[in-house]
Amino acid sequence: AAMAARCRLAARFHHIHGANIRLDASHTQATRVESFANGLCFSQEPLAPGQIFLVEIEEKELGWCGHLRVGLTAHDPQSLEVVPEYSLPDLVNMGDTWVFAITRNHNRVVVEGEEVQAQGRPWEPFLLIERVRIPRDTLVGRSRPSRYSHILDDLYKMNVLPATARRSRIGVLYAPQPDGTADMHIVINGEDMGPSARGLPTTRPLYAVIDVFASTKSVRVIPVDYGFPSLQTLCRLVIQKHIVHRLAIDGLDLPPLLKNFCQHE
């Protein structure tokens, strides 16, 4: 219960942010209103161990190179005299900050000398990252299926989106290690990208960093409940496991609300 309460509190943006960012009234949507920089945002509260800060890309802006950047910082946003223009390199150069630039492809981190851990099946209800167990369904972004969806999203069964696409969901968390430090993990549409940074201090509060940079214009925080999957979610997982692609859902003898949930939510 305490973890759930803390997760709800942290599932919004801090009132300290970059000069070009505008937050909505709920502090869950951040939009960059000018230029391509000065788009830094932070979680309202420090994250708990294993707690993911998850955002969905809501709006893109053509004409810029580069995409969303996410990470963690041990700097309390309140302590910043001026919010840096960029997360990379400005905020990182201040120290005690770890930021990962999201690209359309090739976000998975391969550590030399270690075997790549097999990802769980996309219909498994939980994502496991070391000792952290997160309901997978909320983590997965879903495109709107259409006549030409096979061109944009050829893995219907897994509902996979390109990492930088609209409706893609990207999260950051830290997993404590036996030596007292932590590894930072990036999660993209329900898949763990591996330890993108290691040796983070667990003795200091760690805030999520979201840099609404360049072609990413607007993001929204997605709250994650750490309980059991709902019956509705379990039904969707079973349906997705047995269909060729999401367009086939239209032909199933299912209630319209469940069809919509399986295709879009």
C-alpha cells in the first residue's frame, strides 16, 4: 500500500522544469512550446527502488533531429539555480546524473562478457528486471490499427511500436545491487533494454529525468499499478496471443468495448 501511494505521488512532473516546457493542470502532460531544447522535466518525487517512471509520447514535431532522452539524477530539482538547456551534456556534466538518448532502433544495451538475457514472451503478464516485477500491460504502447498498419507495425501480436513513435511508452527505473549500488534500466514498450548505467548511489534520492527534446514535442506520465493484472487485461493477453494481428479482432465475436480495449488502449 505504501509503495502504491508513493507511485501515485511520483506519477507527475515536478513544477521545476525547462524554460520551454508547459505543464497541464494535473502536471502529467509536458509540452515543449518553442525551439527544440530547454525541455527538461523531472519526476515530482524521488523514485523508490524498482519504481518505474513511465511516459507516453503524445505529440511529435517534424524538422528536428533527435528524440526523447530519459534517465535519473541525484540532484533535487529544487536545488537547481537554473534548469540546464540540455540533459546531454549539460545536466550530465553536473555529475550524479545518468541519461540515455532514445533512438528509433538499437536501444538495447549489450554488456561485454555477459549473455543477453532472453526477454519474456509479450503476453506474459509481468516484466521481470532482476527482483523487480512490473505489470507488463501498462508498459506497452499501442498504435491505432489501420488499413496500412502492416507497414508501420508488422508485429501485431506483440503490439510493438518503434521507440520514438507516437503512443510509444518509455520508462526508467533503478534496480538495487548486492554491493549497495544500483543499475539504471530503460523500458521501451514492455521490454527491458538492459543496464544503461551502473554504480548509481542508492543512499541519495534519485529523480527521473525526461528531456522532451527535438522531434519529441509532448509526453504524458502513465501511472503504473503494481498489483495483479485485471481480468480485462488477462483477457486481452489471451486474445493477442492467439490472433495473427490486431485487425483480426474486428471479426471476433466479442463485446465492442472489449474489442476496443484490445485494439487501442
